Amino acid sequence: MSCSKLLRLSFLPIMLLFSQLVFAQNRVVSGRVTDSTGNGISGVTVTARGTTLATQTSTDGTFRMSVPSSVDALTFSSVGFASQTISISGNNSVNVSLRGSATALNEVVVIGYGTVRKKDLTGSVTSISAKDFQKGNITTPEQLIAGKVAGVSIISNGGQPGSGSTIRIRGGSSLLASNDPLIVIDGVPLDNGTISGGNNPLSFINPNDIESFTVLKDASASAIYGTRAANGVIIITTKRGRGGKLRVNFSSTNSISKIVKEVPVLTGDEVRAIVNAQGTATQKAQVGSTNTNWQDQIYQTAFASDNNISITGGISNLPYRISVGYLNQTGVLKTDNLHKNSAAIVLNPVLFDNHLKIDINLKGSIEKYRFANQGAIGDAVYFDPTQPVYSSSKRYNGYFEWLNADGTPNTLAARNPLEMLTD
């Protein structure tokens, strides 16, 4: 027998012995990965700690892998679940239940069709939560985000109670068509038109019931809501019921408003001095003898009181929230007034072991307006300050008015500003 053949025959047992030694240093570990409900999770990455060996679970959550005997733990990780490391010392079978990972609210943005991480957004989206809202006397929801969102202009329509605001997202784009953004409340789009009897469609929503605003600014919103979103979209999410112990919250906001500067005008004495020095006999005969500040007559110190109470809790699998609000606001212009009563009932039952979720959201509002005649503001500036507020006649509810010689109203003269408010 040749020497080379002898070496080959002697080397074969050595190789067989070495392969048996390597096989003996590995072991097979198997098991199943489930969620909190006991259902198997597919696609979970199973990694042998300290190595690059890894596998994934099958559709029913089971796995099987060969690992060195030196490996003492496996790491289980999957998107949407908290990673876990499980010891396998002395065990070749391991079952794992993964817990869902909670995502912080400031890391996600609610959009028209769900939620998405901020870094994955391709459109311009801004979210404002309750902690960032404007504070103070808020009567309509859009005032909560005034000055809080870049590119969103919220301009008050006037000083009347509940007058609402004009909302523009990145300015206007049309000369004839509407430039108002689409308003979506809890997934329900609002009509962009006006509502008879109300200054603003949003005025019927209690600002204290709002959880967050999401503003979609660019054209990508049209992919969700169509051409109605051409001027942007404001998505409003209201507060929901929360399980757990009973919680009662009460808030009361009271404010006082007044005119800090009036239009400078001549007093009655100054008008008489000018007419007596330069007027005709007819003009002198028309001058009165009083000093009436008509702006003082039509303006008042306004008071507003906004009171809200909410009850939140849960009974078994039925989270609920009940809220009641009352707003009473007077305007700085006399007879301007707003009474608003609102109520909301929100039920969020969870049935069939979290397989069925139902949202019941009922909101109601009753508003009573008294719109003051704003024409009185201009008349108070140029009405004759030498004339009294009231006359000796019972006509026109006793208020002074300019009359013709036959006693009929002089349509070329201004009307008594205070009478215009009390008509």
C-alpha cells in the first residue's frame, strides 16, 4: 500500500470525528410567538444573541433554528411590538408573547386616511394638540389655533359675540370662487356655505370639546377629499371617552371688554361756537343746547362668561364622556348678545374581546343671537352732539329724530344712533 493511500485512509476517520464534534456544538431551538390575544405573529425576527444568526416566524408564529450551544438567549423583534430577549439556557423550546409598543402622540400625525410618522410625510401637515391651544375667552373653535400654525391666517370678522373668523391657508387662490378651507370634524366634512342664524358654521362646536387640529396645507389633500380640498383642509378631532375611574372637570372663564379709544369728535359747545360764529339764522335755530357724546351712548362695558363641565369614565368596556357648556357674552355695542348652550355625549364601547369598536358621538347646540345694528357706529361719529338723546314727543319711542316741517322723518339726515340699536 502506498504512503499517500495510507494517509487518505487515516484522514477519513479524523474528518468524521471532527464533523460529529461540530454537530454536537449546535442545537435546534423551536417555539411560537404570539400577541396579547394569543394569536400567532408572522414575520417576527428571531436573532441568536451575540451572533448574526437569525430567522423569521411563519404565518402561525412558529419558528425553528439551529444555534451554537454557546448562545444563551434569543431576541424577538417586530414592527409595532416591543422587542424581548428570552433566555434559552437549558431549553430547546420557547414560547413568547410580545406586547404592542405605544407610539407617542408627538411622533405621529393624524391625516385623512389614518396616521403616519412625521418623517414619512410627503405633504405639508401641521398638528396642534390641546396643550398648544390659545388661552382666554374663546367662543369659536378656530380661535384656538390663531397664530399657532405657519401659513394659516385667521382674521376675526368683527367684534360681535360669536362673529367667527375668516380662515385662509396659504392665502387666497381665486377671485370669484370660495377660498375657504374644507372643515372635517371627526371624519365628517362640513358644508363650506353659511348657516342661517349663525355667524360661523364652527360656532356650533364647543371649543372645550376639541382634542386636536390637523391642517393639511398642500395639494396632496385633494387625493383624499377631492376638489373641496383645493384651499386646504382643517381636520378637527373631538375628545373621546376614557376608561378608568370617574373624572370630573369644571372650567369657568370670565372676561370684561371695553372701548379703549373713541373717534375724536367736536363737543356740543364747540359745534355751537362754530355755528354761532359762521352759521346762518336757520342753522343757528337748529342748534340744540346739550352736550351729547353719542359714542358713549352706544358703547358699554361688555362681560363674557364661559362655563363648562365634563364627566369622563368607563363602565366595563364602555368608555364615555359627557359635557355641558354655557356661554353668555355681551358685546361692546349695546344690545349685542350671544347665549349658547351646548351638550355632548360620547360613547366608545369595545366588544368581542377588542374585535369590535363602536364610536357614538352626539353633539347639540342652541344659540340665541341679538345682532346690533352696526350702522349706529358711523352715525354716532357725525350725529349732532348738540341734540338730546330723548325728545318730548312719544314718537319713535321718545328718541330725538330729525323731522321735516310736516313731522315726517327727514330721510336725508342721520338717525338717532341709540334708537337704531333698540329698534
